[in-house]
Amino acid sequence: VFSSRMKPGAEPAGHQITVRDSPFDMVLRPGLLHFLQVIRQTYVVSMYTMGDEEYTRAVLDVIDPQRQLFAGGVCSWRPSESREFKYLSRVACDSSMAVIVDDSIDVWRDALPNLCLTRRFVGDKLDDGLQLLSWQLDLTHRTFYQDVPPEGFSYEAAIARAPPSVPEVLSETRGQLLA
């Protein structure tokens, strides 16, 4: 989403949310709700934002009012933390299986191999960033599970196969894209 404080008397271009008694205009990235519905079928989705809890709650009231899209949980900034860095350890998952989607590399210094960089959204109604991201995440998922037989993953096959790692998969797919 792209949010900006509203000037008195202005009409929102997107959804008006209120944070600490101030109105904000929140524009959803085109296709966001569809993207989240589709991606949660293959990924356990978490939200990690540098917004504080009140802002995060206001955003979620618009994009996920039933609180069903982010099965992996929601992490918002806490006053006791720095706003400079995000840490994968705040999300309850094994880092070898975590794909981070963010528009900034600077905040993920300890988890760059897990990062799938996306373009920053600035409110453009013609933005197609989620289409590209969907393709990247689909490729990552297919590559991660490429050796899984169609009928399912047996215990014997799991032991025989070295466990995949998202950082290795992302590195491999980046190399293929550059080639």
C-alpha cells in the first residue's frame, strides 16, 4: 500500500484510514487483494512492516478485515526497536524456507539471500509490480519443490533428498534470469 497524510478537506484517492486521529489516504497496489488470495494457497504469508501497531491495524482493517490472509502472523514496529532493520527471527519460520518480499534491501542486511526484491509502490494505478512478483514467487515455489513426486512426498523420498533451501533456490533463479 501507499499511504500519505491527507490535507484538510482533501478527498482520498484510495481508502481513508485514521491513525492517531489523523486521516491518511491509503492506495492499494493494483491487484493486491487478488494477489494475497492466490499466494496464500502456496505460501504461509506473514506481514512485516515498519509501521506501528495502530497504523498496521488500520491497514489490516481495509485489506484483511477478517484477519485470514496473514496466517504466518503480523509483525509491526515496536517502540523498543530500531526502524532501520527487519529481522527474520521475528517471524516464526525456518530461514531455509523463508522468502522475503520487500522493496528495500537496506533493512534486511542479515537475510539478503532470502530477499525477493520488488519495485517500490508509490500509488500508481497502472503499477504491474504484483504480476512480476507473482511470476517470481511461482518460479521459486516450483523450483523449491521440483523433485517432489506428483502423488506426494514420501518419508523415504524425503530422507533420500537433500532438503531444499530458499536462499539457494533464489540464487539459482536469479542466475537463470541474468543468463
